[in-house]
Amino acid sequence: MKRRLTALLLVLLCLPLTACQKQQNLYSATWFDLFDTVAIVQGYADSQDSWNAQTQAMYSDLQHYNELFDIYHHYDGVINLYDVNARAAAAPVQVSDELYAFLRWCKDTAYPAANGATNIAAGAVLRLWHDARESDSPAPPDADAIAAALAHIDIEDLVLDDAAQTVYFADPEMALDVGAVGKGYAVEMAAQAAEARGLKSALISVGGNLRAIGTKPDGSQWSGGVENPWNASEVYTSTNSIFGCPSTSSDLALVTSGDYQRYFVVDGKRYHHIIDPDTLWPAAYYNGVTVLCPDSGMADCLTTALFCMPLEEGQKLVESLDDVEAMWCTPDKQATTSSGWDSHLKK
């Protein structure tokens, strides 16, 4: 799974205002074995036992999606994307309810919402860049290999059968890679499940994908800062800064994509991991893109898509979507925000 910029969690302790609120205590949990990143959840509960039950269930949910979306490993007793990639060109592969729903969402919702810029069927190209990045001697993939892979990334070749709940590749050279959306989708599913179990107030961060649940006991909203893409050691927290503290409000997600956490350098040129579907080379428009919207999966999808679009095109896309705001950080160290971004800054 691809990494995202780390977002700062700014947790403000509430003052007890009522007898009921006095029973709410702030707890946290941290995990290091999910989606190849650090996962942190902070929130309020009546007791340590109540919090432990919630976080254990949340960890189980995230771990399950981590296994389902893994394209590099097989897990006993699980049909995951590794298995789908290995078998779906030969015959339809029946998958679980969760994996099938995810793939249907990717094809029918995420792909059109991103104007095709977030394509889970682009695994043939993304695998070339992954292997180049992980090589002992990293170098850009061969141009001929990239051109050949381009012929095998048509999402219409991903055949989903709702009745049989199967996945089939009409193109035997196609492969799935869900790094652009998998982590955000998993966070959203875990948050919704936690809310259904009764969790009222929490902030989830999985590698910088933030998702708020409810508000704090005093009614104030959760908030998160955005890391400076031009100096990763700095995190701006002033509301006067371009990286202010966006309020994630009730049940909103804040997701950032950047170009400096996964990359390799050849002859002084840096090649990062976000691949432009038009050029099939690392996108060159921005250093960071942040999206705020009600769905963590969609926010994850849109950060990747916007990262690969010229500013005017990205602005037009964001303004056409309900309840979506964005910030673009360009190599000339300028930040541009959508029309409603400032309304979400923490006052």
C-alpha cells in the first residue's frame, strides 16, 4: 500500500461540563503492522475496558482489509487481491462480500468520480515502477516496457459478476493495484463499523489518512494539521498559515498525498510513487494535495486523482463535487485552496 504524508493529530482535552461528560476519558491505541505504516486512534470512552473492546474490534477490521487488499502476499483462508491477480485471467474468482463490494465501488464510483485518474486496473504499469523503486539499483522502467503495459490497464477488462460475486480479467495481462484507494476505503469501513458498535468520539489516523467520528464530549470538533510538503520537518498549526488546522468536523476525513516519502533518485532527479495515468511517469504538478470530504475512501481516491491533474482541471473537478474541499501545494511553494476550504479551518 502506498504511503501518505503523515498528518499531525491535534487532540484537545475537553473540560468536563456535566456529570455525564465526567465519565468520558481520553484513550489512545497505536499499531505498527497495518498497511505498512503507523496507525493511531484516539478517542473518548466510559472506561478502559470499553475503549479496549472498541479498538480491538477496529484493529481486527483494519487487519482484515489489510489482508484483503494485499497484492504481494497470500494468506491462508483468505481470497485476496494477490489471489485474484494470480487466478482471475484463467477463470472467474469468487471473492468475499467485502472484497467484491470494494471492487464494485472502485469501478463504478471511484473511477468515474476521479475522471479515470484513479484506476485500480493499472497494476501492469504500477508494478514496473514498484519494482524499479524496490530494486537494489533503482532506475526508471524501460520506456518500451511502460508502453507495452499501457495496453493492459483498461478497467472495462475488470469483469464483475454480481450474481456469482466473481472477478474475471478479460485481459490476461491486466493486474489490480489498489494502493491509491485501499487504505482510505479500509479506514472508512472501520470507522463506520466502530460507529455501529457505539463509538461516539474518535479520530483515526492510518498513515496520515484521518477520519473523525463524532465530536469531543464538550462539542468541539476534531482537527488535524497538514505537513509542510517543502519541509517535512515542519508542521504548521497556526490558522494564519496555509497549513492551518482543518476541522474534520463530525464524520469527515482529511487525506494528503505527497511526492517525498516514497521515491528514488537517479542522476539527481527524484522519481516518486504517484504515477500520472496520462504520461505513465511520476506526476509533476504538485508536492502535496490534501482533500477534505465525508468519506475517507473517496478522499483517498481524489488526492491521487488531483495529484495527476493540472490545477485548473482539478479545481473544476472539486467544485463539481458536493462536500469536497482541497488544497494544492505546487513546486514554486504556493498553495491554492478550493472555495470552501477556509470555512473548515479551526477557529
